[in-house]
Amino acid sequence: MKEVEYPAMTVKQLADRWGVSCKTVREWLKPFEMEIGPRVGNIYSPHQVKIILSKLE
């Protein structure tokens, strides 16, 4: 079974995925900030996106 590959994503891309605002996504992510870790520039790494999606979907 092949493991799913996740793309690097911005907050805007995550917001578009769920049809909400960037502010809403940032609020949703607050409880998980320590687990997710800091963004590099404006982008969450593929590993961070995997964590985010596992928490929010």
C-alpha cells in the first residue's frame, strides 16, 4: 500500500480547501501549534500538512 504524499501548503491554500478564511484556519490551528511547529516563511512543509490534515479532517 502506497503512502499518501502531501504537498507543502500555505494558510491560504488550506483555507481554500475548506472554504473558510485564513483567520479561521489560524484559529483552528492554535491548539496544535506546538505539534505542528513553525512555518518556514509562509509555507507549511509536507510533514506539517500531514499533521494538520490528521487533526482537522
